[in-house]
Amino acid sequence: MYLDAQKQFSDSQAVTATAVGTNVVDLGVDRSIGNGEAMSVLFIVEVAADQTTGDEDYTFQVEYASNAAQSTGRQLVGERIFESGTPTAPAQDADLLVAGFTFAVDVPATTLAESEQYIGIRYVVAGTTPTITCSAYLMPKSMADQYNTYADGYDIT
């Protein structure tokens, strides 16, 4: 599978505080995506989530915004929540956030009135020592659902 750098929100981004992805996708104008082929944001955990004190929570959000800094016109379109300890619905257990874990957040089809020019992601973290490293890509849902990672199968010595 090919990963498109133009649709990459994060490239091995280390997150220790709430932050937006290092990149946004500029749709050029207010544009609805997800009509036709469904779209998703694929998140790839590269360094496992820290749960040292057991109070760390991690939320992965997809949002539209009217500026590239994602500070105005923000509209949440999807999220996935992971909590340390005993998660409460709809959150999942943060134990899942190990290196190599992948998951997708679907981008629902929207009308033009619901859309903005930029689409991006936001990492919302809470707790004493939250830290995680991730990459994230916008792609068709069919590709995100079939994404697999495999060991390289070679050693360099």
C-alpha cells in the first residue's frame, strides 16, 4: 500500500501535550469529502503510549477548520478515545496503544455547509505523563480497513 505524503497529518510526531498534527490537508476551498468513496484517517502508533501513573488518556480527533492552524471554524467530525485503568464507554483501553497498533477514524460524508477548507487532526492527552508517537494519513476507508504492517525481514549488520 502506498502512503501519500500530501495527505499525511503526522510523521512520527511525538505527543506529550494536546497538539494538532504537524500538517493539514488544504482542500483549496470549503469542500465536502467522503461523498462517493468513504474516507478515514489512519493512525499508526510508533512508540507505545505511556501509562506510568495509570491516569493517562489519549483522544485522537479529526476536524475541519477554516484556517491551517486549526484555530478557527473548528468542527469535530470524528474521534477515538483510549483511557488508562478501567475505560468508560465509548473509550477503549489504552493498553491497545502499543507500537505497531493501527486504527482508523472515519470521516463522515458532509454537506458543503458543514465543511471547511482544511481538514486536520488533534491529539488530546490528559494525565500525569502522557506521551505517544504516531503517524496519521487521510485515505479511502477501504485502504485503511486493509492496512497491515509487516516486519522488514532483513537485518543490517
